Amino acid sequence: MSAPSQTPQRDATAPAAAQPTTPRMTGRQKLVLTLLLGAQFMIAVDFSILNVALPVVGEGLGFSLPNLQWIATSFALAAAGFTLLFGRIADLVGRKRLFVGGMVVLGLSSALGGLATTPEVLLTARVLQGLATAAVTPAGLALLTTAFKEGPLRERALGLNGALMSAGFTAGAILGGLLTDLLSWRWAFFVNVPVAALVVALAPSVISDSRPAGRPRLDIPGAATVTGGLLLLVYGLTRAGATGWTAPTTLTALLAGAALLIAFWFVEKKATAPLVPVRILKRRSVIWGNATGLIAFVTETSLVFLLTLYLQEVLGYSPLATGLAFGVLGIGTVIGGTLGGRAVGRFGNRTTIVAGGIVQAVATLSLVALGTSGAWIWLLLAATFIGGIGNMLMIVGFMVTATSGLPDDEQGLATGLATMTQQVGITMGIPIMSAIATARMSALGDDGPQAVLSGVSLAILVNSALVLAGALLAGAFLGPRRGAR
């Protein structure tokens, strides 16, 4: 059993006891929070800032149409595949050191991407950006959770972090369209450089970090199996969106990835210094917290993809207008993030997750009614705004649940698992929902606006059902149980 935190423990799924006074952040905590949230927001923007600009980037550098997806895939492979490894390295060598080093790599790789003149250089920059993301995100989250002990302040900080991460994903689409139209796609890379430089300059004096007492050991077999498994899994998922789920390459990658992840479990059971102790993987809060997070990210990011198809292929919106339409989703996620920490503190993790999931599921289900008339944009705006609030309640509940009850020296591991869940969820959602929509369109034998609408509607229905099932399962299994850990 893991060591207790330094603050009194309370059931992570039960409502908090009434507090006579609300704790306030110190000035230093506010500065730390601002710095870390700024870095996490920039990371989130990087996930989507190039999506709108991909055709322009491909034309400018000579990417063939089939290879255009590698601009996004190369980033996703590195970001998702190495997150868990870097999360553990953050615990072993120091979170601040890894955070600052990752930001340096992010700034330099962004400059390289902006200056790229060949596809090879651009893809190298994207891989380096993904590796930097895999280092910065769990290290930053670990610094955040150790700066704020379990309780209202951590819940508030994680709520703001979740809001800005989700808002950054939406803002990236808008910013990418604006920069591409007004300046050049290269500014989608260059915009990172001054932000990264500012964080690197301020972090050493603002952020405090503890170093391990002894020389750490790294679980090499565990690192190799989990990293290889995640790389193959993410590769298989991205290939599924392009070539279908039954293509030999897709099936081989998915099966090999699953085999390596199963092997990782057995390696960790026998390791003397495991990358992820099996006792942590058996905790209900870790299992169901991360399961909830996976569903939250799978559904909301894929919904953005589905609605992008609807707006552009059915209603005829431009890429920039499409990005701006998602602005209300960004506003909803910010509101949901600010409410999420308070909701967890008042009602508990389980209630927040279930309520958020139901709200998101109902809002998403309403989108099945979308039609071919431009007047339906009002339903889309209202549903994405409300659904964004519900989705962020789920995400905040997931983050608090998945990082609660563990000592400070394992927060890098906990946040590494949570970040891996986030990265894999973002990667999984689009190929899964794309496959559903494409299968429906193929069955109709058409690729016109009406067929696209039919495919999108079916995928939206599945999306809504998945959210509801995930929220209800989390509600059932996160409930307090006598003797449970």
C-alpha cells in the first residue's frame, strides 16, 4: 500500500466535509500555477494548431497526399508512446529538470519546424515536439500536484489545468486558421518559441523541486515493453483511420502493441524496481479514473472531428469559419474547468464524473438532429457549449481521482499515467469515429452532403452512448466499498 499524503486522507469519491474557511493560494503558488498552466496551454495548442493548415503545409513542402497524415501522426506517436516513460523519469531525476529541458527542446524543435524546407526536416521537428510534449506534460502536472496538497486547492488547480488544456485544443484550430490566412503556416511553429523561452527563463527561480535521495534505477525491460506497445498501438490506430481496421498493417500493429502491453504487466510483476508498480495499477481510483479520462478524451476530440466534417462538407464552411465555430466549445470547457474543482470539493469525484458524463451525453445526442440547413448551426453551438462543460467536469473528476491517495514521490508516475491516457484518448477517438462514419457512407454508396450527414449522425450516436456508458460504469465502480483501496 502506498504511503499516505501529508494531509489528512478523505475518501476520493465521497463529498468533502464542510470547511469553515476556504484556503487561499499564496502569491508564490499563483505564480507557479500561472507558469505551469501557460506551458500546458501551449502544449494543448500544439495538438491541433496544424490541423487546419495541413493542406497548405503539404503544398508548400511537397508532401504527397497519402503522406500528409504523418505531420500529425509523427507528433502523436512520440507524444503518446513516451509519456509514461518520461513520467517515471520525472520522479527519478527531478520534475523541474525534465520540465525545463523539455521546454528547451520544444522551443528549438518549433523553430526547426518553422524553418523547415523539406518534408524530412519538418517530420524531424514534429517528432522532437512530440518527445518534448511527452516530457513536459507529466512533469508539469507532477509539479502542479506537489505544489498543491490534496484538497480544495489542488482540485481548483487541476480544474483550471483541465480547462486550459481543453481550451488550448480548441484555440489551436482557431489560431492555426488565423496564422495561416494572415501570415504563414510557419507561424504555427514560431509562435511557440517566445513562450517556451519565457517559461525556461522563469521556471528555475519560480518552481521548487525535490531530488531523489539516492541514485535511481530505471526499469529498462518495463520501459521497452510499454513504450514499444504504446508506439505500435498508436500507430495502428492512426493507420486504421487511413487504411481501415482490417488492413494487414493495422492489424499487425494493434496485435503486436497489445501483446507488448500484456508483457509489460508480467514484467512489472517481477521487476525489483518497476516502472509502474502493479499495486498502483490495481487501485480502483487509478483504473477507473483513467478509464473515465480515456472516454472523455476519445469522445470530445473525435466529436470535434465529426463536426468539422459536418461544417465543411455539409454546410460548406471554410476552415477558418469552422475553427471559429468551435470557439463556444472552448468557452464551455473553460467554464466547466472552473466549476470542476468546486464540484469535486462539494459533491465528490464520483458525482462530478457521472453528472458531467450525463450532461455531455445528452448534449451530444441532440446533435443527431442536425440537418443540411445552415440554421442548424445554432443547435451545434448550444450543444457543444453545454457538452464542453460536461466533458470538462468528467476530465477534472478524472484528474483528481487518478492522482489522489499517492505520495509526492509517485506523483510523476500518477500524472504520467493520466497524461498517457489523455494522449492515447486523443489519438484513438478520430480513427474510431472516422471508421464508423466512413462505413455508413460506404453502405450508402455515396460521398455527397447527405451521406456525410448520415455517417456523422451515426458516429455521434455511438459517441453519446460511449460517454453515458463510461460515466455510469465509473459511478458504479468508484463508489465507496468497505475495505477497498
